[in-house]
Amino acid sequence: MLQVILISCSISLLLGFSSGYALRNLQSEAEKAKLLVKDRKILEENDKTNKELSLKLENLEKTRATKTKIVIKKVPMYVTKYKKIDSVCNLSKHTKQLLNSYIKDM
């Protein structure tokens, strides 16, 4: 009779331990599932904001592309040609003296 009691006690202990471990595993998996659901919601929200921002960026690029134009302009090139009149000074001596004195005073 004592042997039956000992065997039944040992079996109940083993069943208690195994069911306790199983319960603990289920609880940890439930916590992991909650965290995964929370992370998924955050990722979905981030995805929505990313899509909105990418649409805004595309719209801004389109408006910028329509506003900017490439302007290619040829710069006029002037070549000075000396004329005979420029090479021959038509100023009088007194005018030259006045101009030279003015330049020296500067």
C-alpha cells in the first residue's frame, strides 16, 4: 500500500512539473506573439508614412522639374579692332597735359 502511495505521489509530481513547464512555455509564446503583433503594427504605420513621404517627394520632384529649365546662352564675343582714328591722337598738347596731371594727382 505504501508503494502505491509513493508511486502515485511521484507520478503526480512528474505530471505537475511537466504541466508547469508546458504552461510556462505557452505563456512565453503568448508574450512573444503579443510583441510580434505590436511590432507588425509599428511596421505597418512606418510603411504608410514611407508611402506618404515618397508620394510627396515625387510630387515635389515633378513640380521642380516643371519649374527648372536648362538655359544655354551664347556669350557674345567682341573683338576690338583698332581704327586709324584711335591710333592717331587728335588731342592738343594742353589737353594731354591736363589729363596727365589729373592722372598723377589721383
